[in-house]
Amino acid sequence: MTQHHPDSFSLMEYSAGNLTEPHALCIRLHLDQCSHCRSRVDMLDSLGAIMMEQQPQVSVADTTFDSILARIDEGPGPDQVEAQQRRSVGPLQKLLGNDLDSLPWKRQLGDVSVLDISDRFPGQTEQVVLQKLTAGGKAPTHTHRGEETTIVLQGAFADNKGIFNQWDFVVLNQQDEHKPIALEGDDCITLSVLSAPVKLTGTFTRLLNPFIR
Ligand SMILES: [Zn+2]
């Protein structure tokens, strides 16, 4: 089951249609597999519709905003959480026209392969990268110069913040230094949207690779 979800602000931005296409794709992939977050977005969509209808008579105070966020954070009960589907990448597969294992991966040093798919998003300035870490493999220690939004598409990885399974969502920034390790079993494949390059901090300083963004 998905343990790491997009934060409330990201879901609000998604609901409002304010996210860039690559960021929206990350959220959509997660929503396809997470009934918890789908319920939160449904609630946001409803709230947004009500607020649109009532404008301009209603002004939204900070306290209202906070209470909306609190309600969203509560989410649905456990009975609403569905079983997760495996290996269903839906919108991404349509975009790539291929399954994940058949993509033209570029092998980097060590256990990491990468595929830059930024060109699938014409007009966007962010870098969009698929990253693959061989099952049981390790990525170099690195920090992040900007913000990186990542969703796990297959397999799982662990770092100092915990274990990230399929469809888990994680946002990393300048404060985060980590060294991801793929769990045994499937190769770990992630989709990342990067606002700035990665800064390597370990011994693999010549390495320019994924899991690293
Ligand atoms: Zn979720």
C-alpha cells in the first residue's frame, strides 16, 4: 500500500490546474493508484467549485484555508483504501508508447540507468527523467540543488527517510542528502521532475546519474 503521498498544497495546486504538465503527470500516476489521495482531490474539486460559484461575495480567510487543509489531511477511512495494482503505469505508458522494461535505458556507472524524457513535454523548462536502480543496487550519495518530485513506478528503494514502495511520492530539495538503495526483487524505476541539477557529495563525483537528481 502507498505510504508516502503528495502534500495537501500539491493536491490543491493539481486540483486548481496550476501544476506544470510533468508535475501533474506525477500526481495523476499517484492518484490512479491511491484512493486516499483521490478522495482528497475530489473534496478539493468540490470545494473549488463551491468557491467559484460564491465569488466574489466570499473572501477566504487564513483560518478557512487551514481548516480546509486539515480536512484534506484527515483523508478517507481505511475501508475506502483499495488494493494497489502492480505494473499499471497508465498515462505514462501512453506517453512512452512502450513498457518500462523495453525503453532505451542508458546505463550509467554502477547500478544506475537513466532515460531523459524531457522532450516529451515541449515548452516545459523542467527536466523529466526516468531512473532505474538495479534490484539490490546502490546509488551514490548526493544532494539536490533544486526541488525534485519523484514517484516510484516499479520496485522500491530505501534511504535515510524510510522505504519508498511502488506509487509512493517523494519531494527532495537542497536540505536532503541521501544514498538510495534499491530493495531486492524488482529493479526500482522512478519518474522524477527536476527544477535544478543534482549535486554529488560522495566518492562518485564524476558520476552524473539518476537516483541522484
Ligand atoms: Zn496518496
